[in-house]
Amino acid sequence: DQSGLAYSVGTTLDRFIKSKQRDFPFASGELSQLLRDIALASKIVNRETNRAGLANIGGAFGQTNVQGEEQQKLDVIANIRFIRALSKGGEVCAIVSEEEDAVIDLQNKSGKYVIAIDPLDGSSNIDVNISIGTIFSIYRRKTPIGSPIQEEDIMQPGTEQVASGYVLYGSSTMLVYTTGFGVNGFTYEQSLGEFFLSHPNIQAPETGSIYSINEGTQNDWAPEIKMYLDACKEKKYAARYIGSLVADFHRNLLKGGIYIYPATKKNPNGKLRLMYEANALAFIAEQAGAVASDGNMRILEIQPKDLHQRTPLFIGSKEMVKEALSYARKTA
Ligand code: AHG
Ligand code: MN
Ligand code: MN
Ligand code: MN
């Protein structure tokens, strides 16, 4: 095509998931169905996101969530949409959500999977038409199907994820996920209502020249974070910070870069949540050849103790995270 405008709408997400299912002849197909349920809910949230400015679903909801954040209407809508899709789907027995104080026990006797979800990430960006997202982690329950849900089914380290992913509601809407065999990205074709494979086998660049951190909190950082940032500036790296973790992570994953949310005086464990923000992205990062650390250890190896526990996050290109962490060690 001479115009360069032709684009391929080849493999749908459904077809891709089905083709992968054939690689696991003994798997029951429930994980595949679960991924399709998530994709369906994300299409609904995408629709709500697109019309938010017209439909009076912008702005604050009027309540705070368990972490004391003011909920936006779209936070609540996305939470409801995903919980509904996951409950109806039948594959899930329990849900951990940013917007729910406690675990939701679906009392589903046949559900094998536990989900942790940030239904809407970057909610401060909703009302200003800037990219937002959804983040999800999928675990297999540890105790037998049909028995009551136990603590050990929920409090699993990120290494136990069987799949994770995110949806980015951006200049286009994308779904990116991994089941532990590489990372694939799908772009939503609005008029057809389908996700199509657009970014097969995503590989993160080993290094890059973008750094992403909220520099407004600089006076509250440990000195080594500032030292690393000074080194970034010395090298004339580009500062890019959207304030939606999904969007900042996605950009750096494709282009090469580092995202840091450090401990601050206000948030001594950082701000981001281990179970439904850091773990999912850490799994994707590692599957794409990037890395994720809390400053001391691999994010994926942290044993969660609290549903809403926070963690500092250093995530992105291997070489850049390595360098950032070397500053911490130099001063330790
Ligand atoms: P959420 O909207 O799900 O509560 O997440 C907000 C998070 C994350 O998306 C973003 O990277 C970070 O908060 C931004 O925090 P600062 O405004 O402190 O930079
Ligand atoms: Mn929030
Ligand atoms: Mn979030
Ligand atoms: Mn959120």
C-alpha cells in the first residue's frame, strides 16, 4: 500500500488466546476464558472512559477508599464492571481490589483463580483526558477447589502469578498481558469491537534515556535517589512523567527507560501497591527482559502481608535499574 495507511487486522485477541490454549493440551481453558472476561470488561470501561466527559461520570464520587484516597466516579464504575465480569465468568473464587477494603469471596465452588486488580489506574488524570489504565494479576488458588478461601490463596508472592496484564486507555486502547511465555500487546479496534495483536513478543530495550519520577517530592527522598537523578540529568536523559503508572510503564517498556516511585517522608513504603500495581507490571517487565525491584529485592519475591501494602518501585530497562540501585548500595 503506497499511502502507508493500510494496517493489518489479522489476529484477534480471542484467536490468539485460543491458539495458545492448543499449546497446553491438558489445561482446561478456564484461564483463557478468564482473560476473555477481563478483555470484555475492559471494552466496557473503555466505552465509559471515552464518554466520561459527556455522561456526567467525571469528578469525585464523594467517598474515600481504604487507603484514604478520594474515589473518582470512574474508579467506582470500573470496579463494578470488573467485579461483575469476574463474578459472572465463573473461573474466579476471590477478588482483591484497590477499591474494596477486604477480599471479595465470590463463594464460587468451581472457581480456581484469585484476581488482584487496580480497576482504574491514574484516576487523577480522568477529568483531564489523559491516559489511564487497568492492572490485573491472576493467581491459582492453593487450597482445593470448593473449600473455603484461605489466607494462603490470597497472600501469594508475585512469583506465583499465572498471568498478569494491563489495559491502557490512551491515544489508542491496548491490552498487554503475559502468561509467563513472553509479552504480547493488542490494540483495540473501536468500530469492530475487537482487540488485535499489534505488538507480538514485546522485548524491552536493555537501556534507554527516559526517566520517570514525580520530582515534586524530591525533598522527601533518600539522598541516593537524588544522586541517581543528577546522573540522569548529567547524561541529558528525557524526563517523562504522566502520573498514570500504566502509561508511564508502557512507554518505558517500549522505548527504554526507568520508572521510580521511591519511599518518601509522606509514604515511607512508597505509594504504589504491591498486590495490584507492582506485581503485575513486574511480571510483565521480567517477561519482556526488563526488571523490577523495591530497592533491595525483586518485587516478585516479596511476601505480601497486607492486601493494600505499598512498596517502593524501581522498574524498567535492566541497565538503568541496575545503575539506579547501585547508588543505593554506594551510600549504604
Ligand atoms: P490510582 O489512580 O490507581 O490510585 O494510582 C495512582 C498512582 C499511579 O497511577 C501513579 O503512577 C501514581 O499514583 C502517581 O502518584 P503521584 O501523583 O504521587 O506522582
Ligand atoms: Mn486510587
Ligand atoms: Mn493505580
Ligand atoms: Mn486505581
